[in-house]
Amino acid sequence: MCAVLLRDLIDGSDVDLVLVVREAECRARRDGAEYLKVVVGDRTGQVAAVAWDGVQAARAVCAPGAIVRVAGRYSVHQRYGAQIVIRAIGGPEPGSYEEADLRDGPPRSAAQMEADLRELVATVRRAHLRALLDRLLGPDTACWERYRDHPAAKRFHQAYRHGLLEHSLSVAQGVNAVSATFPGIDREVAVTGALLHDIGKLEAYTGEAQGIDLTDAGRLEGEIPLGYARVRREIEAVDGFPPDLAQAVLHIILSHHGTLEHGSPVVPCTREATLVHFMDNLGGRLGSFDRLEKALGQGERWSGFDRALNGTAFFGAVDAGADQPAEAPARAA
């Protein structure tokens, strides 16, 4: 039988699903009694769920990252959105679900993305930049293993295993391509900064298996300072790393969010930092389209309102006839 996915649910339907717990929190009602608010998901999206009764027993099985069987009623509130009211929740029976239905992931394999990354790194010929990349992303380093497997975000784009690799590689590949179009860009600095711009997420976020969330360091320090500190430590470990070159790379990391209100301590002040910022922003926004498309039901073309896009997304099919070549005009006799 085909699994029922979250995108297939209909308002008012009873549900009995196997899902992944992404968040869980006990809260207090107005009368002081506790209830459990959880966020559960599969590869097509996520939904809030609430348990009013049996709170402690439900909380015991709802650790972030846990796979649970949820029985209850699904409804869509005009103001509060979709929600499942839980009647029962517990561990699923072995063999009752497919892991692939629960875990989202990139369209390309991790092996293919690693091969693409190695090919791109090989184009960086400046010795100090190459040494920095080898120290952080070399195939035998502990940092690389985490970089390959880590998610890129908690919710809005590439929030799954290998997401950080997918996002960073796509940004770097875009930077590499655009660098040849606009004059004055130091391609190797821009590519290096693009590959490392989000490396602070290794310390700022937990991995998918634990339920993606901010760590204590992520909350207290932030991903950009954590990334800056990590890259600066490695730069200082490379003998003779030129100060101006170090400053150029570190500025990309510090400014890649683009504005102070978005968390960058400085705004982009170089061509390379400006390019990485806009390519990073583009990658994140297009990643949101990927996420929304997976959540569309059969026959749907419009997403609901999305905070990341500050609007809705359209996925209408392009008319196949639009690609047909126009007929050549008839020649006069």
C-alpha cells in the first residue's frame, strides 16, 4: 500500500500515521494543567499536533528525532492553520513504515555532491586558500564528515541531512559561474568564501537525527560569529597566510546575511562578499520553492502563504507547445 503523506490529508479526516518528531514542548493551559505541543513531519512537510490528555506518557516518546505513530483528527483552522489533535501516540510497529517516506533529502546523492565539490576545490590554485579548504573540507577531516551530513537550516530550506553540503555547494557553483561575467571579482576568494560561509551552522544547529534545533552555542553566539571563529582559527594555523587575503575571506563570512537587521555584524563591502550574499539569498529562496513543491497535494498549483517567501508560490506547468520552433515564413514565389 502507498503511504498516506501529510500533503494528502483532508480537513476533518481521522489519521493514523507514522511521523518524525521535530519539536516537542510541554505547555500550561489557563487552568494550570499541562498539554503537549509537538511538530511532526514526513518528507512532504510538517504539522503541529497537540495532546491534551496523557501528557507525560506522550512526552516520553516524543524526543526530537523520534519516529512515532500518531492517531487523531486532522483539521485546518482558518486562523491557526493545520493541526492534529492527538488521541494516541507511541512507537510504530517494526516494518510498518518506510524510512524514505519520513526523511526529506536533496535530489542529488551525497557522493555526487562531494565529487562536484572536490572538482570545484581543485580549481582554487592559490596555495593559502587551498590549504584553508583542505584543513576544513579535506576528505579525511572530522569537519568534513559533519559538513557533508549537516542540515542547512531548521525549517525554511534544505532542513535535512546533507542540506548544508547541498546549499553551500550550489552557492559556490553559482558564484563560480557568475564570477566570469562581472569584471573585478576574485573568483578564488569568492568560491572559498561561498564554500565556508555557513560553516558556523556545524556548531549552531543540531543534526537531523536529534531533531534540528539551535544549540546553546547557536543561541548564545550565533552562526556567523561561530563560523568566523572556526575559519579564523584555521587561517592562523596556515603558515604565512597573507593578512589581506584572510580579511577578504573573513569579510564574506561576516557579511553574508547582507544587513545588520538580518544578523550580519557588517554589510558586504567587497565585490566578492556582495556576490556571495546575493547567491546565498537566491539559494535559500529557491530552496523554499523546493520545500513548498514537495508539500503540494495532487493537482495543486499554488502553495499557501510562506514566511520565507513572504507570499505564495506558483507551480503551473509550462505549455509543452511553447518550446516548438516557429515555422519559417513562406518565401514569395
